[in-house]
Amino acid sequence: MNEQTGADRSPHLAYCGGEFGRVSLMTAGAELADHARDCMQLLVNMHSDALIVRVDGVTRALRPFDGTVIRPRQTYAIPRQIDEPSAARALGFILIKMDVPGELPFKGVRTDRLPLLRLSSAGRDNAAQLVADLLRETPEVGAVQRGVSELQLTMAPLLDGALPAAGRAGLQAHIGREAEAIDLDDLQEFGSLRRAAAYGISERHFLTLFRRATQMPPRAFYNMRRLEAAFVLLGDATRSVGDIAYDLGFSAPPLFTRFMRANTGWTPSNYRARLQHLPPPLRPKWRCEKANKLHA
């Protein structure tokens, strides 16, 4: 399959990043599997019809110009919802990913209601201008930065209380800190009976403390870390996709491709090709210790 064919099927109409984080324009027909990230994410529906998003198993419809916040480590998905090919390629969501400052564990915020904010007339105009700036053949760095900042300010009421909370106590805090710092190779086995025995507790109790500390079960936490490492490593054009797949613990490159497509909409090659066409200030940046070690 050639690169252009894959790009045509990508759910991203535009994609870039910078000091503000990362921003995507998603198609109305975008599909993403249930997954989680370590960043705060703003999601705004720019389509003319309602679009569906699922967060922590709760499905909500975002009307046109509705926005919501996906907190760090909340599990979210975009299910299949538009079948007609031409409509599926239309603009759907603006998605902005923002790194959360610091090294603190996250609040265990679970809600049966996804918080929504309807953009004002001025907010809609600013969002439309950001879309126009992102769709330019060569986006202008300052314009994109301003557009993202304005949308973040518009969505500020939903960000209240969504930032990390300082402080955990005892063994739970220790497990959380170790999970944050541990190497990917060791993290894959972090939820095992052997790890629980090292703490002198049962496997069931260990898994309970792990979930409380990280807001995720060990396997989902591992996959989130592996995805972030993939983003960094694929930015190095001198590394082959196959080598990166093995470095990240996949037994074969096609499994890495399937993992990337399900969680991002990109294949590894499509993602890498998109980055190479962006000016350096608009190339997304991630903090990822494992990727840095592999790249060294």
C-alpha cells in the first residue's frame, strides 16, 4: 500500500504541535479504540451534526460547537458513526492535547456525566479561524499558537479541578511513583504476582492499589506508556519502523501497525511522513524517558 492511499484513509485532516501541546483536526468519520493518554485533552465538535464520544464507558453526543475535557488517564474512544464516504471525510473534532505540568499522580475523577461547554459566537469564530490556519499548506506558527491559546481560554471553565492533585499516602503512593519511573521492559510485568510478592501483599491488593494510584489497570497503563514512546521514536527518520516495533516489545511489526492505527488512526509510516512535512516548531514534542533511552 502506498503512502498516499494510507494518508487518504487517515482520520486526521491536519496535525501539528509545539509548546502549546498537540492539535489535530479529525474527520467526522474518525474511529479510535478505547485508550488513554497522560495529557489533558480538549475536544470540540466542528461538524454540522452531533458526534459521539465515549469516556470511561459513558457515551455522550456532542452537538455542533460543544466542547468537553478528557482528563489524564481517562479511557476514551471515538466509535464509528458516519458511513457515507464523502461525509466521513468532512471536518469533525478539533482535538488539543496539553501536557500536564509536574510529576504528580492524578485525581481519581470518574463521572456519569461528561462535562460539556457550548462555544459562544466569538469562540466559534476563533475555532473556525484555527481550522483555516491548520488547513493551510504551510501553517503559520504564530497563528496556530494564538488559535490554540484562544480555544484553551474558551474552554477554561471545564479545566477547573481537572489538574493533578498532590499527595498520596503510604504503599499506594510508592506503587504509583514506581509505575511512573519504571522502564517499559519492566513495566510489562509490573502487574504480576512476583511484583505483588515484592511488596509483601496479595496480587489482588496490589492491583487495587495500582488502579487507585494510576487510575488504570497495569496493562492499559503499559500500553499508554508504549504509545507515548512510539510517538517520540517515530520522529527519528533514521530508525526503521521494524526496529522501533521490536524496541517497544511487539513480536512483529504488523502488530505495532495495528496498535498505532487502533489508538491514533495513523499507521507508523503515515504518522512519520506527516511529521516530516511540518516545520520544526510545529512538530509535536513528548516527554518520554523510555524513548530517550532507546534513542541514545
